Amino acid sequence: MSYLKASEIREILKVTERPEVISFAGGLPAPELFPIEEIKEINRIVLEESGPKALQYTTTEGYAPLRKWIAERMNSRLDTSFDSDNILITHGSQQALDLSGKVFLDEGDIVLCESPTYLAAISAFRAYGCEFLEVPTDTEGMIIEELEKLLQSTKKIKLMYVIPDFQNPTGRTWNYERRKQLAALATKYNVIVIEDNPYGELRFEGEPLPSVKSFDTNGYVLCTGSFSKIFCPGYRIGWIAGDKDIIRKYVLVKQGTDLQCNTIAQMEIARYLDIYDIDQHIAKIIETYRLRRDLAIKTMEKTFPKGITFTRPEGGLFTWVELPAAINARDVLVKSLERNVAFVPGGSFFPNGGKENTFRINFSNMPENRIVEGLERLGEVLREFVR
Amino acid sequence: MSYLKASEIREILKVTERPEVISFAGGLPAPELFPIEEIKEINRIVLEESGPKALQYTTTEGYAPLRKWIAERMNSRLDTSFDSDNILITHGSQQALDLSGKVFLDEGDIVLCESPTYLAAISAFRAYGCEFLEVPTDTEGMIIEELEKLLQSTKKIKLMYVIPDFQNPTGRTWNYERRKQLAALATKYNVIVIEDNPYGELRFEGEPLPSVKSFDTNGYVLCTGSFSKIFCPGYRIGWIAGDKDIIRKYVLVKQGTDLQCNTIAQMEIARYLDIYDIDQHIAKIIETYRLRRDLAIKTMEKTFPKGITFTRPEGGLFTWVELPAAINARDVLVKSLERNVAFVPGGSFFPNGGKENTFRINFSNMPENRIVEGLERLGEVLREFVR
């Protein structure tokens, strides 16, 4: 089923390739911010310094200096205590999800997730024959009492999958207390947590919160991360971090899956981190996305009719829109595409089907004038549905 | 079990990283032949011409011009009739094997393979809970009568996995008739064939043979291919080709697995194929590997004691050694490592365990003087075992 839904989204995204379409559908970073000149330079340097090594096979674990940088970055920002052996480089953080399914899930196992949750995580895990239980979720994360009820009453729960920072699709962020409680429940009920964190570096305002992992004293929490949103997605370099014994299992599983990640991509990123100031680069991304979020929210407030609500995320790429219960976002999409505006209907983000009166808006990928123009048009379409 | 075996090989390969070790263990191409200057140039061109696109997300199917080139290349060399929609770009051909397992295999299914077969294919498929039946195999490929007996008598056979050209680990090549018969049996018994072909372009002598796929009129054969041995492995770009309906399933499965391959790597290879003459480059690789094979075979003939046999491959990267039945290649390896010479014992290439009196020799990765020196030392070690 998720495959069908995924293919539906693919069809939408194909339409959005037409240049006249203003698309809020993808989850793409702003391409004008990619450090192209710097990448040209690091490519030249890596090939000159160590061309044969950069183009050859390498280890499954990944390039050692890059793993070291990731461990240190996580320690300083997420209150973890990792070293290189806690890190496996993956082909984007999407592969970290796939490998998690391969390591932990068998036919009929249960995955607990937020409601709604990241669409492609549903595809990744479902390939291993699992079922999903959606944990009731509010603006502060999973509702812990509901989560514990499910943990008490359900057999074969193998994973809890969460995106605590600027969640995809809602843009919401878990509060401090619930992060701590989730880590405690993982130990109490002996269930692994996958803490997916592709957007955590992109905080526009407010204070960063410690990771779920930082509260985990028993090795139950694994964290993913990615260079896709802070560097570029084309390189497909992400990671998974966790307990060394578990990461060793992931390494063996990755070996049979695809041997290793792209060698030169790993070496280039490591060199980039060495020569350039990634914090300065991230600051530029944050500044741009904050501006776009502000514009998107302002335009939606102005043009969306009453009775429609949406989130105001403190970071990340997405805001989440709720329509009055009787309106199906797929119907809105049909009308909206006639006006050359695209978005992703929200139903697909509920693994067991659900709230069709929702949709997701991406604000990172388009220039400011297109954001305003597109959301104004969408507002007009919505006024045909909500009077 | 295969994981343990894989980790054993990893341990051997770790030893081989010491510069004093002469290693015949890996399957690595010759790094001095990587087109480093050309890669510097195509990186510059791609980033200048279309940097934002090259660093952004792209389609799961892969970069269209590259898929087109692959289809045309296969048609001209392997007698297939593909277009772009028959091709999915994969993260090395190893991922093509993993996705095949994900698309076709369930717990308890059977995979038929050559005996011996490619070690990492065993890991890739076994992750999906399958069992292996090894088909008796001689110098010309699987013995077709034995194969048909198994097809008649066995339930739940889902895949037949073969490497008809310069097989890993044996270096052997299937003859014309057996290729044709295999395709016919696939249709007759309604079983998919994975025709793995990473080495086919590297023929040192003799006439190329048509692919198994060229005899397949009903869409039962899927072919893999790779740029790892004709360009460089660090980019991790391979492919799987087959019936369009089946390839569409692979696309959906790959989407949940890792979204897509590295964008810029695909665009760079396509540009390379556009600007440079890959046939000329392949000719250079062939010339080097032919010389190394000749030297390896000559040295083995001279220094290996009587009673030891080995293959003389017409292409590829490997020769396969059989010792007298009583000798365990793992014991030889222990002694050999004391003399700083490494290879991979053959037992691991039999999924159900087996001939421990075998080992694999790679001849592509080392300079000529090291090949001679290493095989002379190995000959001395072998003379301690075979008198």
C-alpha cells in the first residue's frame, strides 16, 4: 500500500517538473545555496592529493576522518558521547532507516511511530513486513501516556521511530520532558528507538534541545543524521550512530547490501569540513529558510480562509496544514494543480490511513516571490472549499 | 553464517592493508589506471554547466542520459533490445543483488547458484531468509541436466543466480549452448534469472558470447552491470536491466531503500562517456590485466607443486586454485600470512559449506613484480603442504 502511495507522490512530483508549476511538494533544499565553488575546489584537492584512494573501494564503515567529525559534532550539539566506532556512514539517512528495518524487523513485527510520520520511513520499514501502530501525537511530541499504554498492551514491538526536531511532515519539535521519558520507556520495555534527525541543525529560533539519545544510558537509542540538508543531497551521505555492538551489526548488514558508500564523496565532505567553515554555511541556510518560513506563514495567514490551521515550525523545511474535517486535501490538490500549484496531501503520512483533511507545505526550495505567489493562488483555491 | 564468513574475509583484508603484505585477496581494480585527470575535468564541467542540478536530489530511476547509454551499450555488446526504461541505476551492482532479494525473496525461498558462487551475493540474498541450492558446475557453466533435475524436484525456487562471464571466484565462462538452455529453463519453470555481469567488458582473448538475456523471449532474465571495473568503484554506480514491469517494481523498492544514487556521480560518468573514449580506456585495462594474468599463470605453473590445478580465465580478475582434497586452504593461509602473502580461502564461496581445498587469486590489483614475488612465496608455502 505504501508503495502505491509513494508512486502517487512520484506522479505529483513529475507534474512539478514543469517550470510553470510552483511546487510546495518536495522536501528539497535550496539549490542556490549549494557550495558549488567550494566543491569544485575540494574535488580538485582530493583527486590531486589522493586520487587512486578516492576512486577505489573503501571500508564498509566509512571514511575514518568523516566518522570522527560526525562523532564530535554530535557530542557537542546533541550531548552524546560517541567516538568513530559509534558511527556508520550510510547512503543518505534513508539507508539508515532501511538498514534498521533489515537489522531489527521480521514479518509481523510492530513499529511505533508518530501520527503522522515520515512517508519514506513507512516504505523503508514496511518492506520488511512490519505493521505500524501510530502513537497519538500533539504539538509537543508523542503523548507519553498513550505510548506507554501501547508498550504495555502490545506484543512484538521492535522499534519506536521518531523525528523529534522539526518533524517531517508537521514541523513540530518534541519538548525536553518527553525526550527524557521516551528514552526511559525504551529501557523499561526493552525496545529500540530510531531517532531520525535530518533537520536538527536548521533551527531558526529558540533553544536547541538535547537529543533523546543523550538520555539513553543503556544503548537503546540509535540516531541518524545527514549532510543532505546542510551540504547537499546529491552526494547521498548520511549516517547512523549508536551502541558499538549494534553498529557492528549494521556494518555487516550494509556490507551485503551495497558494500560501502561513495568513496570520493566521503573524502570530499571531510576535506570541506577541514578547509571551510560549515557553521557559517549553515547560518546562511538558516537565514534563508527563516525568511521563507516567515513569508510562507504570513501569506498563509493572509490568504487562507478561517477554519484552516497550520504549524509555525522553529526550524526545518515544512509546515503542516489542517483543513476542516469534511474537506479532502486530494480534491484540493486537483484544483490546485489546475492553477499550477502543487503540495503533498497529508493522508499518505499516516501509515494506517487517516486524516485526508491535511497537507504538507515545503518552504525551503523556492525563491521568495514564488512562495508568495503560490500560496496566494492556493489561498484562492482553498476559498472555493471553505466559505 | 555468511555474515561470519564475510567478517572473516574482512579480517583477512585488514591484514592486507599493511604495506608489506602482497595481497591476492581483494577484488580491486588497478588504481593506477583510474582516469584521474579526466575525472577532474568532468567534475569541473558538470559543476560549471549544471552545479545546482548535480548536487540536488534526482529521480530514483537514475540520470536519463546515463540510462540511455547503458541500454545502447548492452544492445550492441550483449544482443539485448533495451531502452532507458529497462534500466535502473543502482549503488554498485551489489545493490542490484540486494534489491533482487527484496523484490523476489521471502523466508524459506530457494536460490539456485553456481558452485562455487560470489560470496557477497550469498550475503545479499541470505539477508532475506532464503536457502541456497548449489548446482553442480563445471568449466563450461552449470551442468544443465543437474539444473533441470533440481528445477523439477524442488519447490519454492525463486531465483537462479549466475555469473556467466569470468565468474567470481573461478574465472570460468559459460559456453553458448548452456546460456541458451538456461534461458529456456527459466521460461519452462517460471523462475527468474539474475545474470550478474561485472567483468564481461574485460575479455583478454577469445570471442565474446551473447548474454543469457539475449535468449530470453519472455522477460525472465535480469542483467546487472557496473562501472566499478571499467571506470572506478569509488563512485558506486551500477545497474540492473530487465523487463519494464519488473524494473518498475525495483524502482519502487529502491525508493524506500535509499531514494536514489549519487546525482553528480551519475552526471559525471555520463559526461565522461560523452567526451572521452571509454573503449580506449577499457583496452588499456585489458592490456594490463592480460599481462598480469599471463604472469600469474606462468609463475603458478613454475612454482606451484604438482597436484595443484588452477583456471586460466579468458578475462576478469580472478583465477581459482584447487589443492589436493586433504589440504585445507585456511591452513595454507595461516602459513602464507606469515610470509606476508594473502588470498581468500575458497570454502566461503560455497553457500552450504564445501570445498576447503580451494582458494581464489586476484591478479588485477598489483604491479607485475609484486605478483611474481607473491606467487613465488606462495609456491614455497604450498610446497610445505604438497610434497
